Amino acid sequence: MEVSVLIPTYGRAEKLARCLRGLADQTMDATRFEVIVGFDGADEAGASLAARVWRENAGRAELRVLECAREGYTLVRNRMLSAGRGRIMVSLNDDVRPEPDFLNVHVREHERRRASGAGPAIVVGHSPYARREEETLLDRLVRRTSMVFFYDVMNRAACAPGYDPDRDWGFRHCFGLNFSVDAACVREVGGFFARPHLYGYDDIELGFRLAARFEMPVLYRPSALAEHEHFYQPHDLIERERKLGMAAWAFTGANPAFGLACFGRDLCSGAEVAYSREFVARERDAAERVRADFLNHGHLPGNAVDGPHEQQMLELIAQQFVLLKRWEWRSGLLFAAGLEAPRA
């Protein structure tokens, strides 16, 4: 068994089914990979549909299902990692749709490095956001800018003359929805940092430890394509930033070296906490003004910025969200430190 594909999931049976259909349609020999689906809690509908989809589509490939306690996706990922038999671990979200050559691209990169005598690497594929028919302005912002992921920056670099395909993008680009790595290396560094129901930074923190222990580069392979079927409302992105601030406190406390490398300072220090309190108090009114504008982006049509300067306009609109992102992130950090009550 060469590859173990790990997919944590809960309560998204139809999206999981589309992901599994993509894996069932791989050009890779079905005897070379297994798919492990880990359910974060009892999910009878998801487990039943997954089994049926795999039975109808997958031929000789093996699907394994782990039913876990309701404890959060990082703990589920570690349970799947322990159960996996493949030399290469492929991390996927349940809402991505792999193209037919997806697994072959990932595996070929690891084989190339091994044949050349190079050390192990983290291979990150491309998971652009899917486009829906009635696209909103927010959909277009997420799809075309670095509001969530940095694929726009990575793709521009990859298409530029003289691009080095072995460029090390660094641990901040180890995106959990689509990356592969030597499974033994992940086990050696202790797997994913896991706390119940914690959201965010688990993928890049693992990338940080792998780079520190094995000097692993993060390589980008856009042909490892798995479209990301995830659509946001404005409040989803606002809440996401708050959760990331909460996670930043937990990750910095558990791994101070990662905190310094990722954020450039000790977020748990008294001075940093004092700055967060001052920032949240000072910028509260400005953040609320930005919030009022941002909430409208879920209603405006995507073509509101059509024209020759569309990309520049999208970048400017995304920049307007930065203050609110920082405010929510700092608020989440303070809440995790026990210093601010959650808002409704």
C-alpha cells in the first residue's frame, strides 16, 4: 500500500460523496491506495452514503471508515494517521473534488525526490474555490484573492518566467485540504497538534515541525488539482478570524517556537496581551463600520466589479476587510486568554 488518503468529516454526506467519487475515478492503480474516512461523531447518513458510493464506483480500492467520538477534526486526523498503512499520507478535506490524476501527481513528486536522492518534502496541490452559477461578490473575493488561501499568489509565481518548481514556499503554505507527505515522518514528529474542537493552524504547525525536524521544503504542484466546494457567507469569514485568534493562543502556548516563527512575536506575553486589549478597545468603532459594509458582500452580485480593472478592484475590497480581520483575531486571542467575553 503506497498511499493513505485521510478525510475527516461530519454531517456533510453529499460533499463527502462527491469527494469519494473523485477518488474512485483516479488513474492510479486502485491497489496502490486506500481511503480512510474518519467521522467526527456518529453520522449514520454519511457512513451509509460513503459505503454505497464506494461500492458503486471504486472497484478494487479499499475504503476504511473510522467512527470517532465527537472531538474535533485534528484528533480524527491523528486516529486515521495511526490506522493508515500507506507510505505516503494525503490529507484532504471532505469538500474537495480530486481530478483523475490527482494521486498520481502527488506520488510522482515523492518518487522523483527519492530517485534523485533528495530528502522528503511536503507536496501541496491546488484547491481553487469552485464557482457557482449565482456568484456573489464575496464568492469572487474568496476565489480571486488571498482572503483565505494564497493560491492566487502561488499561481502567479508558478506562471512567471524563470520560476523554480523546487521553490520552498515555507510551512505557512502547508494547507490541510490538499497536501501529501511521508507518513512515517508525520508520526515521528507526533502527528497533528490536537485539541478538542480547536480550529486552525494545525496544518501549518505540522509543516513547521516537519521542516524543523527534517528540513522539509513545501513544494507547490498545481496539477495536483482538487476543486474546493466551499461557499461562505460574510459572518462565516468573520467567525473564522475569531476562531483563528483563539487557536493562535493555544498553538503559541503549546509550541512557542512555532508562535515566534508564524506571528513574529510571543502572543502569550504580557506585553502582547496588553497590546491586544488596547487595539480591540481603540479600533472597535472602526471595525464595526467595516463590518457593516462587509456584511453586504454576501448580497452583491459577483459582476459588480466586472471590467478591465476587476482584479485591482477585488484586491482593494479585500484590503478593506483587513482591519476587521485583525480586530476579530485579536478578540479571539483575548477570549482564549480569558480576558474578554464572547459576543453574541
